[in-house]
Amino acid sequence: MNIKPIKTKMDYKLALKRLEVIFDAKPGSSEGNELEILSILIEHYENKQLCIEHPDPIEAIKFRMEQLGYRSSDLAQLIGYKSRVSEILHKKRKLTIDMVRVLSKKLNIPAEILIQSN
């Protein structure tokens, strides 16, 4: 077992490569222990270096609408008039707290994404 801290992208790539090799190791074996430690190191590096930002709230709504096959008229049934939906989707009107609640529940988008400024 040759484990060291992951400090660079190259270290990260090598760690992932090694993880693939020992992925099916039996728990408690030397490779199983290596797998467990390596997984922790990789997770730590990813959380520290590969922070993924939340998407833009309106883009998240549009993406989810596309996934669900929704049109503007479907969204209007959830949050009000079609003109209001158009203003929101074109970023001319901000989401209200009530809209955030409805969209979060009906479109299954976390409220923390919807309340960001766009």
C-alpha cells in the first residue's frame, strides 16, 4: 500500500486509476483497507478542489421543464399568468417566496437553488 495525500490533479488522476484497480477488494483485506483510505482521500480532494456551484435558478427551471416535457402554459398553471411566466423565464421578474415554494415542490428543485440571485 503506497498512499499519499492528493495535492494535484495528477495525484487525483492516479488515485482514481488505482481505485478502479482495487474497487472490488474484500473488506478487511490490505487492498480493502487501501480502498477505504483512498476513497476518503479522493472525497476530501473533490470537496476541496472540485466545488460545483449551483446552477442559475432560471436555467434550473428551464432544464427541469424540458425534462418533464412542460411548456410555459404548464408552468403558468403552477405560478400564475402566462405573461408572468414569460417575464420570469426571460429574467425580467424575480421569483417570489410563494413561487419558490411551489416550484421547489412541483418541479423537485431544491429551494436553495431557486432563491439565488440570477
